[in-house]
Amino acid sequence: MRLRDLPSLLGEIARVRPHTVQGHGDALTLEDLLSGYSVEDVGLFRSRLFEHSSRPLLQRLPLPRRRPRVEVVGVDSSSRLLETPSHSIVITVASASSRSIVELYDYPEVYGYPVSPGGGPPFIAVVPGGDYGYPLTGRGPGGWPYGPGYSVEAVMDEWRVALENWVLGEVLPVAVEEGLLPGAVALLDGPLTPALWRVQEEGWRSLSRARSSAVARLEDLGVPVVGVVKRVERSRILSTTPGLREMVEDCTGVQGQGDRALIHMLQESRCSTRSPGRLLVTPRVLVEPSVPGALEKVVEYLVVPPGRWQNSPRASRVYRLEYSRGSLELLRARGLEPHHVVALDSIARGGLEPVTIRASDRRARGISKALRLLVARGLRIQGVPVSYSSEVDLRS
């Protein structure tokens, strides 16, 4: 739905009699708990070494010797949940920031922006809370229905991916074509393509294909796209990729651990050395797509120590970088590697994480919080209560 449709939506929700709602309630299901990790890679993949190496951690200079013009663009999104006795309402916002234009774009648009392609997908989704036969039932980004008991965590993930696809595939290409982003490289907060760990698997296949199309459109314009994954504790790439798995086990003496734990051990092992001011990266791994038409992606881990002379494994930042072969070729044609882009947007700007992604994250969170408050006030006017957890969230 669109923001202009909000009054009619709230009116429909108000007409649903709360006592007719059965089941679901506020209790978390096992599916709800699992689905929070759906967009992250949890080991359901096939992978092989993309480039061979003698060591599992390699030293790299953080910045290229010659610095070409790079306009880093960070894309991030935020979803907020508002629960009523009859429905769950999910509000999603996506934002884009660049190095030179901090407030490049927000969707939904809240004021004037340098770029505005018009249109856009819905950003408010409604999920029924019980099997009561009322026709007010929302749909997913690909048109699949949200029936009673559908995981709201899944809905939040779905719409974040859908809105990010819109920004990557429609907004940024317009900005590039209008000359607003010379030398652009897009950094996406999260995986390059979503993992298929979903109840509605066919829906996630369509989202994955849409992401691939969005990335391909940017690459056709000469814009590389790099996914920056921060939550890597549950990934198993290092312990499952043939060739890399044996190197890691030889250095650490363990197997079957999560990637973050293994990198911690590798930093303290005999296999790791670091000169002052250097970053650490793992050998690149090729991850095969499980969806026809989806992107084959190259992944590597980047370790950012806390300082030039500090090498504490506990204080180091670990990111998984994901990109296509096409994006890697575009970067190398400019004299860049993927870790250079992250370093140009973090270390070179006085931080340990990409500044443009952080700016987009803050704006997306702020706008989604304001929209949730607006919806909650509209519900109160209609006489519709919200759940206790939603009341707590609204006060925070």
C-alpha cells in the first residue's frame, strides 16, 4: 500500500472484531525464531575456491597505491512491526547515501531528493493474526498471500529485500544516468543475494532473481556492487569449502565452527602474521546459486584490526564481502579490489565500518520509527489498541 491509503487501511483494521481472532497471538513460534537469520547464509550452499592460496589469512594494503575517483553509495533498509489484536503491520524503509550526497534518497520519499524515479513498491504490509475469515489479507512482494500464522519476521525480511531491490535497480541507475554519481560503487548492507531459508521459497526465488537483475543493471552502467555482511557467526563457508577447509583445520586444529570463531582462532594461530597498517583477507570463494537465473557470487572475509599497531582478535571487525565476477572485473579495471572500497569508506574516513552504510541505516531507522508512530496514532484514533510489546517499542 501507499501512504495515502493509510486512513482506509486503518479503518478496515478497526472494523475487525478482536474477539473473532483465534490462534497466533503474541507467542513466538520456532519459525519466527529461525526466520530472523533467513537473509544470512547459514551453510546451505555449494562452494569452491575461486583463487588458490597457501594461507587462510593474507595481508593486504587497505588503500590502493593510486586512488581513482570513487563515489561510494551505501544502501540499507529498516523494518518496524506494529501488532494489533487482529493484524500485524510491517513498515519498511530503504535509504541510500553517497560520499558527496549524504541524503541521496529515501523510500518512501519524505521530502525532495536529488533523484526521484517516481512510483515504487508498497512499504506497508498487513498480516492477519488469526483464522477468522476476514478478507483483509496482505500479500508479499511477488503477490503471494499472507495467510494466518505467516511469520511476521519473514514479512520483514521480504520487504527489506524488495525495497533494496527497488533502490538498486531503479533509483541508483537513474542517479548514475543523470550524472550525480561519477565513479560510483554501491555498498549493500547484507548479502549480495538473499539465501533461500524461507517458508515461501518460490517467493524468495523471485526476490533473488530480482536482486540479480538489479545488480546486472548497475553493472551495465559500470557500477560495481559489493555486499557487506556483518553477522557472520552462523556462516560455515570456511569449514565447508574444499581446499580452504583443510587449511583452516591445519592452522586451528578444529573443524565445524562458525566462520567468526574460526577467524578469531586463525588470527591467534601460527599461520597468521600482520604488518602494521595491513588488513587481513581470506582466499576468495565461489558460491554457486541455488536459484536458476540468480547470481553466482564471489565471497571473502575481511578483517579490520582496531588500529594500525593493534591486532586484537576480539576487537577486530570481521565482514564478509560478496560480489559478482562482473563487479570484480569492473573494480580491477579501476585499480581497485573489493576491500579497498570498504577501506575508503571506513578507515580512510576515521571509522571501522562503512560510513555511507551507517548513514543510510540511521535514516532508514529514523523514518521507519516515525512512520510506525504515525500509524499507531492513527490506530488510536480508530479505537484500535496495539500489543504490549508494540507499546514498549513505541516508547523507546
